Amino acid sequence: MPIRAFELACALIIVATLFTLSRRAPWRTLLGDYGALAVAGWIGEETCILAYRFYAYAPSWDAHVDRVPILVPLIWPLVVMSARDVSRALFPRAGGFARAAIVGVIVCLDASLVEVVAVRAELWSWAEGGHLDVPLIGILGWGYFAFGADLALSRLPRVSVIALAPLTTHALLLTTWWGFFRWVLRGDLGHASLVGMVAISALLTALVVRARRAGDGIPLAVAGPRMIAAGLFFALLVSVAPAAPALWLHVVCVAIPYLAATRPGASGRKPA
């Protein structure tokens, strides 16, 4: 897929997702959260690149703000915001740190799909390998950001997310790097990481099936935009690696928990 076609598809998905989210939140609130998360996302990306030199974006992207393609901090806020909707739909009784952790896990799952496909498409690259050429801490980064962002948006004035989300990201990256990933699970993980991904998918599927039995689940209004965005990466994968069993296994592992959690026929609109 040509980079300009991918960028255009990303821009269309941004607009479509914002309009979909506006069905459940006033535009003023929606754009305020989105704008704060976009600024925080750019700060997080820029400072991580400068501080760690662990990954870099391809020069083929059209528009950058310093080292970060402008579309990146415009896309990820929507992932975080929709993950918050997913967490509320699946686990409505969770609150505080528990809900922030759930949001972080959801975004990690999303990031795993984005990372393995985008790296294969050479949209960016990492300094070392890991799971399908992505170090595990690279998959966790946006989940850390989402954890801090949800805490800020739930408990503090919106502007606090601009500082708290990047600071949380750096704190958790440094803690988990020096406490774990610096010493183990580095380099090409081969089939072991695929086995781990299957196990994670099975665990998450069991959790969401349990939530569904309790009457909770993701309405189509929440799942729809996420499915469209995922479809873009399916198309990207078809264009760059149509016969890559390991990548397709990963995609299936990501899709199964979402499919199990989705409630067909549910609109997701708030009662009038």
C-alpha cells in the first residue's frame, strides 16, 4: 500500500471516528479531550525518541512535527478514547486504577496489532527485535500512556493529561526496562512469543465472555470504528505480507477477544 494512500485512509478514519464518538459525548468535551491527548501524544513520542533512540519513523511519511509524523498524535488519542468506551462497556463497575489498567491493557492489545503490521510495512523500525520484530516494551508504551491518560481524564482537570500521560509513560518505561526487559525477553523471540500471544488471547477471551454473561459487552456503536481501523491494518498486511503465517496468527489472536466481546444489535447510545 503506498504511503500516501495509507495516510489518506488514516485521515478519513480520524474524521469518521470523531463523528462516531460525538454520538456519545458533546463536541466541546470530545474535542477538548482529543486535543489534550493529541498534544500529550506528541510530547510522549518526541521525548521517547529523543531520550531513548530506540525507534524511528520512516522518512516516507509526508508531514512531521520534528521527529514525529503528524498523523501519529492525531490517531492515538482516538485509540485511547475508544478504549475508555470499551472498558466502560465491558467492566462498568471498575473504577480508579482498575479501570485505568483495563484501558492500558486494551490499548496494548491494539498497539500489538499496529506495531507488528506497521514494522513489516516499514512505517517505522526498532533498534532491536522481539515479537515479530517489535520489542515487547515497544508494544507496552502506548498502554502505559493510556493508563496515565485515563487517570488524568477521570480524576483531574483535562489539561493535566498533557503532563501526566507522558510522565507516566516514561516512569513505567524506565521501571519495566531496568526492572525486567533490560535483562530478559530481548532479541528475536521466535515461536515462544507466538505461543504467549495465543495464551494472552485465550485469557482475554475468557474474561470478556465472563463479562458478557454478566450482561456487559461492547455495543456495535463502539466496536464499529475500531473494526474499520483494524480493517486498514488488515489491508496493509495483505499488501506487504499476504503469506506471513506468524503475522496472521497474531492478527487472529487480537481479533478473537474483540469479536467475543461485541454485542450484535446493540446501538451503544445513551437512553434519552
